[in-house]
Amino acid sequence: MSRRIPGAPAVRHLAGARIRGVAVLGSTGSIGTTALRVLERQRASFRVDALTAYGNALLLEDQAGRFSPAYVGLVQNGGTYPAEWQVGPECLVTAATLPSVDIVVNAVVGAAGLDATLAALRAGKRVALANKETLVTAGELVTAAATSGGGEIVPVDSEHSAILQCLGRRPASDIRRLILTASGGPFRGWSRDQLERATVADALRHPTWSMGRKITVDSATLANKALEVIEAHYLFGVPYDRIEVVVHPQSVVHSFVEFIDGNVLAQVGMPTMELPVLYALTHPERLPDDGVPPFDPVTASPLTFERVRVDDFPALALGMAAGRAGGAAPAIFNAANEQAVALFLEGLMTFAGIARAIESALGSLAGLPAGDRQALKAADTAARAHVRQRAGGAVGASAIQGGAGC
């Protein structure tokens, strides 16, 4: 089994090979800026051909000045910007399909990243995927696009990058279990009563990772881990009953792979996204990089593991159940979560209310069709509307719809 969604052959030899063009979608967000730090150190092997951002025109202009890409796009008018930039959501697809681009780093936040992923795969590109919602909302469509167009997905999430590296070229039939690690977020030791009173500031105080606001809240609810379980199912072809989650507060072991003979491999590294970003660019080869300090097992110790408190963090079980249900359920889970997180960040929903809103959307919208892109968009829209209505209609189309924060 391929370790990524099948398609074009992977890069085999970077040393002495031609410089590869890269598009970074969501370049002003957490993963986007991380990718550009890596690319800046690897100019001998990669060239930044396209940059897009959601609305941060000031930072995007600075990035364009440093990397001189042939194409720059802004999803939403972010104020003053150069006349040659393309403005509007279509810039994502345009950047992802430029003939000079070999690799698309999709760091867009939320379901807005899906169309660009589909377009890149149909155009035969490698997609270095940090936008997990792509596979969660439309795994079957993404798989079909990769097969028909000859593209490939290589994951950027640290957990999936870890699995990819542990598996090597072993077939799926060799896998007994995948075990993804979760930091437990800022609320690992909080009681259920404390969680009811958790504030936005509390939720954004992640103990080990520096990430964007939306994904940091997702880490606090464990919704992010549910998204990663669904993503792992599609990336590695492993049934849900053989994918587990364990809490690992130090965030040093990123995933385990248990094989049918009982042997277990784990990928270990300090909690920095620079490592999986670089590997997604070079897989299956490796390039030397001195941007991350050498690993020190003594400093990283002790390493501890705990079971997930599923009753106190119900978003994880809700997302995994949605993955098992299939159809439109994963898209409903994702959209309801995005909308609920937006309301929480605006102070219009409690932290514990996020999971309750997701559960309500899944229960009310069960059975919606999911046969094509339009059906999935309809399910996405319905889930967002359901959560807004449940919250009292306090907002209209709120933030994090279509890529806010990227």
C-alpha cells in the first residue's frame, strides 16, 4: 500500500535535482509562516512560486518581497495591496494549479482548503497537506482526484508524518494498530465543572505547541484529534477500530505504529512543525537542515502517557463516530465544529457548548446526502446554520467560514 494517496511518483533524488516550485496557501498563518522558514533555508532545492493569504495583506506583502513569487493572491480584501495581486477565493485554486508549481503546501484553515486540494491533485501536484479538513469532509472525492489526476498527498500533521515515517514501504496488512498521541491541551487536568467555566484565554494557552487560534481551541476540545483519526483512516487505509488515541503531555512521541507481529515503532521529535513540513517537501528522501536543535532525550524526559478522558472531552468520540458513519457526517462534524469554535472565540458560546453544538448538528442532520461536492457543500452550510440558530442567531456567517486565520 502506498503511504500516501496514490498518484504521481514521489521525489526520489533531491541532491543535484532541479529546483522545485512551491505554492504556499495560507502563507501568513502558523503553518504557512513555518513552511516559509523551512523554504528559506532550503532555497537550493525549492523555489516559492506562489503565495496566498486570507486577509493579512501587510504580512503577505513582506513575504512576497522576501521570496519574489510569480503569483500572489489574497482571499479577502485586506486593505491596500499591489495591483498585480489576484483578490478573491479563486486565488487558491489558481495558485495550486500553476504550471511551474510542483508542490502545494495547503495551510488554509477550515473547509475552504478543499477545492484547492482537489484542483492540485487533478493537476498532478504533490499536496503537502496541513489542511486536515480536506480529507475529513471529502475523503472519497480527494482519493478519486488523486487517482484520476496523478497527484499525491503527503501529510504535514506531525502525527501523520510520524506514521508515514514509521511505516516506510510496509503494506497496510502489516499494521495491527495506529496510535496517535494528543497533548491533552491546556485542560488536561481540569474537572468537568472547570471546563464549563473555561474562557477563550484559557483555551488558547496551549502547553507545548504554538498554533493558530482555531486549531488551538480544537486541541483543547480534542476535536482536532478526531479530525486526525479520520484523516489517518483515509491516508493509510486503516479501519477506525484499529486507530486509537493516547494522551502524551510532552508532545515528543508523535505517533506509534504497532505491527501484526507485536513490534511497535514510534517517531520522536521536539514539538516543532518545521520537522514534518520539511519531510512533506522531501519525502521519501531527506535533506540536511540545521534549523531545529538536535534532539536531547535527557532534556525531553520523562515521557508519560495517559488514557483520554472521553466523557469530559466528548468532541473526540463525536468525531470518530462521524467518521465511522461516513456519508455527510464527517462534513457535518467539521462544519459544526468550525462554527461553534468561531462563536466561542467571539464570546458567544461556552467552551463546553462546542461539543454540545456538534452533537446537536450530527443528530439533527443525520442522513444528508454526500454523493458529490455540491452535496457536501450543502451539508456544510446546513451544519453551520444549525449551530448559529442553536446559539440564538447571534451572528451571521461568522469567522472561520472559508479560511479565516490563514
